[in-house]
Amino acid sequence: MRTNDELVRLEERPTEPVRPRMTRTRAGIFVATSVVYMAIVVGVLTTSWPVRFDWQVMLFRPYKQWPEFHTFLDYFVVLGQRGPTAVAVAAWLGWCSYRQRTLRPLLVLGTSLLLLNATVGAAKIGMGRLGPHYATSIGSNEMFAGGDIFPSGHTANAVVTWGILAYLATTPRARRIASVIAALLALGVGMTTVYLGTHWISDVTLGWSAGLLVLLSLPWFEVPMAYAETWLLAAWRRLRGRGALVPATVTRPVTVGAPRPAADDELPVREPVGVGGRTARTPHLSAKPHTARSERTPVTPAGSRRPPSPDRTPRTAPLGPAAGRGRVGS
């Protein structure tokens, strides 16, 4: 008997994974983030106020102002590194996929990482900006110099990897909590790269924008991911079906109207009887074909069946007194 609390929990538990749609609010945030993204890129290309602010922070050298945090932040920044975070989140989402009997969590993670690598990687290589430690001249934007620092990959990866957990949350409360945690981690990782001197401020703000754009665009890929999940599950079932062994069945011809022959396991088992003075029965022999009486060759007995004897008188000889006297006198 289920209690009321258990029934309430069962009603709140989703029966199918919720697939977010591209609503007007989400589309509006996507457009606004795209505008911010382009504004940062234009500001750095024109060497305007974002570049000046970058140099002010860089010359301040935060890692020298607060050296006591250096060791801790060296480890904390790993939360934005692509390899360790992807493995940890993939392990958790793999367990969720097993529990929910669906591939959607892993497909969402794979799609988001693919979009992240494609967009952020292309921007890094295309703009080729150098980092603060490799700057050549004060006040320059350090663009198209062969670097790969703009936008910040650590920051964008932190937004996407931890934001996926909020995107896949099944309840509103879990989604709010996961969103706050993901935002704090992304903010902390971005500012840590600025503290360590590996990124400019504009790198970090562009990384936040790039990661948010990837998360906001995921609803457009829900339908392709659903098709991919269906295809993968069908391929897995076919693969498992090929490996299964199907036992071969032997069919016996049955004549219409004739009684069905008994199977081997339906025949009665006759045990030998040797107790109580009874002898064991002979094993059952297979029946041989019989010929009709009209087809048998008639056999006529010839002569007597008893063997001939010299002292025996044949029955055909007449028995008379003379014959009897002669036998006695001899």
C-alpha cells in the first residue's frame, strides 16, 4: 500500500525526458547574446575600450597582488579544462542514460561538445590573438599573431559542460540549483584565468558568450538527436539479434485424417519388472510391414510331420489279421 508521499513523488517523476523547445524567451536571449558576442569582437578588432581595459588588468598583475591564492586556483581552473570535465560529466550522464533507458543525455553532451569545439576552435584559429604573457607591445590588441587565446576555451567549456547538467535537469527545482552552480563555476573559472594571467578580460567575456550561445542553440538539435537515438537503438537491437542462436525445429509430415504420431518424449516408459516372480518384458520392437492374406503364397503340407521309423507301419497300409500274425511270428 503506497502512502500519499510516495504517490506524490510518483506523480512528480517525469515519464519521458523533457525536450526543451526554442521559445521566444530563449530566442530573444540568443539574439542578445549574439549581439554581445559581435560587440566584443568588434571592440577588440578596433582596439577600443575593451583592449584598454585588458591592459589595465594585465599590468595590475593579480597573481602578484594575492599570491596566497595561487596554489588553490591552479587546481580550481581544472574545472574548466575540457578533458577532465568531459570525462566526469560523461560518466554521470552515462549512469543517467542507464537509469532512464535513453541515450538522450549522452547525445546532448556529445552535440554540445561538438558545437563548442567547432565554433570556439574556429574563432581561436581565425583571430589568432596572443595571451597576456606573450604580448609584444603595450596597448595593442595582439590579433592575427598566431595565438589561440580568443575566446577563452576554459571559460566556454565551463559554461557548456556544467550548464548541460542544468539543461538536462528533470524538475524545475533541480534546474534552478544546477543553473546557479554552473554559473558560479563558469564565473570562477573565467576570473581564475585572468588572475593567472593566461587570458585577457575580453577573452573571458567572449568565452562566456560563446558557451551560452551553444547552450541556447541546443533545442534546435533536439529533433536530430531524437532521430539519432532511434537509429542507434534499432542498430543495437539488430546487432544483438544477429548474435542470438535460434534453435532449429524439425517438422514431421502428418497425413490429413491420420492420428498425430506421438513424440519421443510422449511415449510411455516401460520399466523391467523382475520382482514378485514376474519376468522382465522384452523391449518394444518396431512393427514390420504385413502382407495381405490374398498375397501370401499357399503352403501345402507334404507328408507327415513326424520323422519316418523302420519299425513303424505307415498308416496307409491296411491292418489285417494276417499282417498282425506275421509281425508276431517274426
